[in-house]
Amino acid sequence: MTAPQVQPPAKLLMIVFEAHDEWEGIPLHEALAQTLEERGIAGATALRGVSGYGAHHRLRSKGLLEPSHEPMTLLVVDNEAKLRDVVPILRPMVAEGVFVLLDAEVMSVS
């Protein structure tokens, strides 16, 4: 199976939320990735963070005795039009987090 080609202008969508967040009973990063795949988005990768903070200025990290509040970032690559079309579908899934859209250059390695 060949990977979808990204037509310029390429963009990188970063979605940051808490690793323990869920959507309809499954981990949020899996639900987001599944939604993106179903809509033909070129690629997505979830990265678990060590610590971080956001608008509420509460440091989030993995604790030994309390529930995990590690940050999670989903990196999504495709062209701008496709990403802008999918953001309204993804926003309701993320109860608290941030969406960032960045310029990107896709460089093929295969």
C-alpha cells in the first residue's frame, strides 16, 4: 500500500491534550488518528510528553501516586485545505487542548 501524497502547500497540525483523555471510551489519540485515517489524511503520529503546561498554567507531568496528566501531542501532516476541512470534526473531540497549524515541507524518504 502506498502512502497518500501531500499536495502543496503542506502543513503540520499539532493537537495538544492530556494523555489520559478519551473519546467515546477509547484513548483520544486513537480516536483522533482513526478519524483522520477515515478521512484520507496523509499521516499522523502521537507523541507522549514528559511535562508541560497550557492556558491554565498548571504543570502537567506523570506522577507516581496521582493519575497521569502527561501531555500528548498528535502531529498531523497533509495539505492545508484537507487539514482545515478536518479541524471542525476534530475540535469537539478535544475537550481541553490546543490546535496549532504550521507551515511544513514534506520530504520523501522512499
